[in-house]
Amino acid sequence: MIPRHPILLAALALLSVAACATGGTDGAVEDAAVQSTAYDTAGYVAPEPGSNTEEYAHVAENGFRDARATPLSTFAIDVDRASYANVRRFLEQGQMPPADAVRIEELVNYFEYDDPDPTGGEPFAVRTEVADAPWNPGHRLVRIGIQGRRMDVRDMPPGNLVFLVDVSGSMEPDLPLVKAALSRLVDQLRDRDRVGIVVYAGAAGVVLEPTSDRREILDALDRLQAGGSTAGGEGIRLAYRLARDGFVRGANNRVILATDGDFNVGVSSQGELVRLIEQEREDGIFLTVLGFGSGNLADARMEALADHGNGNYAYVDGQDEAEKVLVREMGGTLFTIAKDVKVQVEFNPAVVESYRLIGYENRVMAAEDFNDDRKDAGELGAGHTVTALYEVVPAGAASGGRARVDPLRYQDRRARSGAEASDELMTVKLRYKEPEGDESRLIERAVRESGRRLDDASDDLRFAAAVAQWGMLLRGSAHAGRASYEDVVELARGAVGRDAHGDRAAFVRLVQSSRRLASRSGGVNDEPVIPSEEDLPHGH
């Protein structure tokens, strides 16, 4: 039995002790917990109106690397999409986003791509494509696309889920959206899925023991109210204990944390929280983080927690995003099909002068980590798509952006191998583990220079290139070359493709908004920018 921690309400404390002593859970306990408005407010200081204490980790943009001196590029995949929704939030509020809020790989991976499904026993398929880089036609752009195996919700393993809901004072404006978002997820659950609920404010408490009764879950969510400081560390510990209590081997054992990331009471350092959840992931309990709120969003902390908890991080800025993350993409958000997925690319120096990995700055790994199964990497969910982009400077090309190093004294090879003398640009290798496995498996394939022009490339490559180019503009990248907002709009409009859910069309409108904001003095405006009809892409 999970010990209940009262939310500093005398009546609730007495009922909780009684319930623990009897080993059962009384409906009065749950009602008192979810209905209580007497959360402890000691230690909580409301932010000043209009203040902004949001936290973003510094992103030091990847530069060009010499293909002969540094032929290997290694990174962990990233399926987070939080940066795109967060950037959208800034733009819709009439503000340009902080540069460090723009993580280009998350912008690119926000969208669906038409990559082939895996046909064999592997959990994902890999597709590669090469064409001109639109912001520098003298360079080549390589897209590596990973398509996770799609699963029907009915075929997914049972879920042992614990909702960990931040009900502190800072969450009060966003709690209605939290409740609505989690309720949409509950609507998708099956009879064999179970949900428990833990809340935290000045202290943490169990408000619903795991149950498959959807009406009971929805009622408990509906009655949650906010107030108090933020005992996040205590809440995470309690949620994991509840998940362990209901642990089912082979099931989806997961904590789903809904918060703005503001942990100001108890275990609050990022290092402590990371170590706490790393211990749990080794036992098969993963973590999904849903970010909410504005003004005090602890983005860096939430991303770190999700990464180290073998989960993913999404920022929910409205009902549409909740529908996307928790309904349309529920399999990718909640069901892991491959863990510790790493990519290692070896470049052919006979064909490639230098290269640059676009984005993934906080996922770069040492070359030797690729074959080390002890090293944690990224997780891939059911149906997830992952795109990685490399900007490549061809051998012999004149480019001010290429890497420059002195010739190597001890590596002057007099003969080239057959592979080096071929038209191979690079070899792509991927390692992954089964969700409950400890030994990695290897996938390997060569990528050849196609000579393809950008106009002849697939919609997927051209659209991904447009999104990456936009990200470079938002970040003020030193590698943006000839990039412009006008070019992004034109390229994206021509690559919208099928766009079943309208996400790509919405992107074009968002770029239009950012172009107008960027053109204003200082790039900031107090009034939100509303897209006009002329901003709509053709055919929409």
C-alpha cells in the first residue's frame, strides 16, 4: 500500500491515516483530496504580474566538422516536440522566442513524414535522401528519416499509468487545460488500462488509487483545484511508488507528469531529480512530461527529466495540441517500441569536405558511446517519425562555412579504399534495444550522392528543410546563409503534401506571423499577430 501524504488539511490527514491503517481506500479520502482548496500556501510566492522567470538551457549551435579529421558524428535520437508548441506560444503572443527556446530538431520532428513502414522484424524503418541545401545551394542536405512501427491502440500492451499533477499556485491559470488534456487521454483508454492520480502542492498526496473505472478517473480529475507551493520532488517519488505498486511486466508502466516545472519545495535541483528518475527507468517505469503555463516555464528542467526517464516531453499550449499529443499521437507518446536509439554517421572524406548536424546539440554523444550499451540514448514510440538533417560541403567546394584544420601529420594515406573511392557520401548506423532488452542491435546502410536538385526532392525533404531554415532564422544562426522568411514560406507551401491534419498549412501561417514580427524594431511586439487570409497556403 502506498502511504498517503496529506495535503496539509487536518480532516484529510485523519482520513488518510485511517485509510492506510485499514489497508483500503475510502471514497471520502479521495473526495476530500480532490475537493480540498486548503492546500498549504507557505513558501509560495506568486510571481509579479508580467514577470518572466522561464528557464532554457543554452544551446551552442553545431558547427562544421572536417570529414577527414572527424569522420564520425554520433547522437541520440530526439522525439520531443515541445519546442515547436512553445515557439508558437511566443509568436501568438506577439513576441519572438528566446534563441535557446528554439531547438531545431524538435521543430522538424513536430511534423509527420511519409516514410515507409518497417517490413521485417525491426521496430523501425530508415530512409535517406540527398538534395541541395536551400540556404546554400553549393552545399548538400542529407535527410535521415526513421519511421517507427505503427500499432493499433487495441494491440498495445496494457497501461499502468500514474498521473502526477502539479496543483501548486503557479499552475492555477492552466489547471483547466491540464484537466481537459488528461481527460481526453482517459477517453482513449481501454478496460485493461489502469490509472492512479497523485497531486503535489505544499505536499504530495494520492487522490486516486489505480483503477480502470474511467468515470471515477474523470471525476477525480474534474475536482482538482490549485494552490500552494511546489513539492515536486516529493510528488515524483510518490508517483513512482504508486507505479511500482501496480507494476505489470510487459505492460506500459509510466508516470505522466503535468507541470510548469517549477519545483520550489523539497528535492528541487535538476541533478537530484534526474538521478531519482534514472533509478526508476532501470526498473522499467518510464516518464512522460507534459509542460503547461507561461511566465515561469522550467523548460530545461522538464526536458532533462523526460530524457533521463526514458520518455518524451511535450508542451501543451491549447486544446488542439492536447488532442495531437494525447489522442492522435497517443501511441508515440505513451508506448515505447525501441529504447536507447543512437545514430552514428561516418563521412567519406573523398566526397565530403565537411559536415554539420543541424540541431540535436544536447543529444551529441562521443563516438565510443555508440557501441557502449551502458550509455542511455533516445526512445522511439509507436508510429513516431524522427528526422535528422546534415548540411554537407562537397569535397573541393569553395565555402566560407567549411571547417579548417591543419593537415594531419600521421594519417597521410597513400591509397584509398574501394568504399572511399566510390560515390558514397556516408554510412549511417543505428543501434537500439527492445523496450525490456539490455543488448543493442545494429542497422547499417550506405548513402550515395544522388545529384538531385532541391526541386526534384520529396515533399518530406523540402518541408523538413523549410522548418530547419526557419529555426535557423529564429535562432539567428551563423550558418543561415541566404535563408529568408520569404524563402521558407515558398519552400513550405510547395511541400505541404497530403497534410491530413493541417499541421503543415498551419506552419506556413506561423512563418508569416514570425516574418512580420521579425521585421519590426527589436523583433518584439505587445500585440499578437493574427494571420490574414492571404497567409493561407494555396489549396487550404
